[in-house]
Amino acid sequence: MQSKYSCRRVLVLEALTGLVFAASAGALHASAHCDVRAFGAKGDGTTKDTVAIQQAIDRCAQKGGGTVELTAGIYVSAPIVLKSHITLQLDKGATLLGSPDHDDYPPKTEFHMPDTQPLVSAVDARNIAITGEGTIDGNGESWWKIARGGVLGDHPRPKLVIFDHCKHVRVEGVTVQNSPMWQLVPYYSHDVVIRNVKILAPYPSPNTDAIDPFSSSNVRIEHVYSDVGDDNVAIKSGPINSPGPDSPSTNITIRDCTFLHGHGVSIGSELSGGAENILAERIHFKGTDNGIRVKANRDRGHDVGHLVFRDIEMKGVKNAIIISEYYPKVLPPADAMPQPVGRLTPHFHDITIENVTATGSETAGAIVGLPESPVKNVTLTNVKISAQKGLTIGYADVTGTGVSVTAAEGEAIVKGPGAEVELK
């Protein structure tokens, strides 16, 4: 049974997601209108329209903000930068297509690491939006080919859209696809709404995460259709081996989404700033590699808790539930021994999973902590999983009611060292 404290945390989060995000929908009041064609954009699928698009953005920003419109056409572009109070509107039939020339993406420091400028970015901006029925296409195939060969060249692959230290952000209606790497990334950003968006990349395309909130707060992700090559959603905070300090990702809601190919809803693996108050509900998974996944390791962890996953349906998901402090592996080695607890030791706790049905899985999954940092207070309620192999639990305390795990091979519940399990 869910504790009163956990319930209170969920109610607070639901209040935040119902009120705080209201600012985003109506945040843009400026009325200037800048059609990129008026600035010389051709939209012919061949001409590079970078200068014209950026001039339209800059002119609109000089007028106090407004809408920069891409009418129907294919606009080839190198990186562009959004400004405060700007809405980038892609009309039906409009595609912003990433330049195929790798030299058009200059090296830059991103997330305190060597990186490459993304196709669309905003830095320290307020009240910005990307809307419409059009498409942002990262043209990533040539980059994936390099990544598959294990060679990144002189600089890494660009991400597609990054909101860096921004406030009051809205992405709505558009299709985002084929990024060379991560697709939509709110980084140290606050009050972000991603709604009614389709995010695509062929499976498998390397590291094409759909949405990666990174050290961000008050984020709402809803009515998103994602079919990609990596995580459908990955909540992160801080890099691997981070010296700190890193800010946590907090108050994030994911609801009413459909996820096909991909690695599921992930918290982690980079969590050196921690994560708390995460709610994922009414999610439909079909054919993803994982469903619910919380992942870290001794080189990238922190405090991660008050996570709620509820009203979730999975069909043909390889691993229904993975909660592991051994990423990229899932299970501990046979000779696992405790190690000293440090700043990057993961601490997973207060995780609620309720009203979850999974059929056709390869494994029910695993809930495993470190010997020096067991997973604490995992509560399962009305969880029904049918899989080829069962659920492994180790260095974790797990309680639950209405739990049914059916395994075609072996035991339904496999208890390893440090497992404290009470299921009914």
C-alpha cells in the first residue's frame, strides 16, 4: 500500500503540473510576424536558408518578439538560434532540414563537454515555442554511419533541439525526427511543455533519444508518440564522473504517451545531480526494449526517489521493469562486494509502480541495488507481468499487493542476496 508520504508527494507534483505549466501556453504575447521567405528563404530543398531564417528570428526579437513562420517547403539549414519571446512556427508541409554538410555544425562546449552546435538551440531565453504541423528533420543518416563505425571524427554528433538554461518553453504539434543524436533536450531549463509531438528515428539509430530532460524542473511531456532508436524519454542530471555540483531533475510528468521502438521511459543513467518527483502515467508501450527503467552506477549516481509509475500497458516489451544500480549491466556479478559510499553512489528509494500490465515480455525484469546502497521502499500494486523469465530482486526491499508474475521458464520471483520481498 502506498504510504501517506508518497501520496502527498504525488499530490504536490500533480498540483505543480496543473498550475505551474499554465504559464507556458499563453506566455507569448508579442505580435510581430516574420515570414522567412520575406527575408530571402527559398524552401526549395536545395538552397541553404540559414541566413534568412536567422535574420527573421533576429528581426522579430528586435521588435520585442513574435512568430517566425516557415510556410510549406523544405528549408535546408545549418544551426539557428532562437531568442526570447519567439515562436518558431512550422506550417503543414514545412520541413526544417538539417544541412548535410558536417562542417556546418561548428564545435562548441555543450553540457561542459566538447560537442557540436545543434540544429536549433536557445540559450538563456524566456517564453519560446516551436509549434505547428511541420517537421524538424536532423538529416542524421550520415552521422549514424560514422557512429556505427565507431569513429566520431573531429567532433561529436550534433543534437537536434536544445533549450539551455531557458524558462517557459513550449513544443507543440510538430514532428521531430532523424536527429544525429539526442532529439529534444531541455538542459537546466524550467517550465517546459512538450505536447502533441511525434518523435521519430529508424530503429536502430544510435543514441536518438526522443526527449532528455537534463537537470530541468517542472517539465510536462504529454500526448507524445515516440518511435526511435534509443530512450523514448531519458531523465538525466550531470555527466559521468562529475566533480559536481550538479542540479537535479525535479517535478517531471510524462502522461498519455505511446512509445514503440526505443528503450522505454528511463531515469538515468547519468544521475550525478539526482532526480525526484517523477510521475509517469497512462503510457502505452509496444515493442520497446524496456518499459520502466531506472539506471545508474557508482560513477554517475546520486539521490533518486519519489518516482511513481502507474496505469501502464506493455505489449511485447523485452524487459518490463528494470531498476538497477549496475548500468550498463543489469545484474551484479556473483562476487559483488560493498564499496565505499561517495558522492556518486546511487541511492534509489520510494518507487511506486501500480496498475501495470505487461504481456509477451522476455523478462519480467530486475530490481537490484548495490550492496552498500540497496534500493529502498519499492511498492508494487496491481502489477501483472507475463514473461519468458521472471523478476530478479537483490539488495532491495520490495513490498506489494495484487502482484502476479508468470514466467514460462524458472521461478517467477528470483531472490538474490540482500532481497527483502513481501508480495501478496
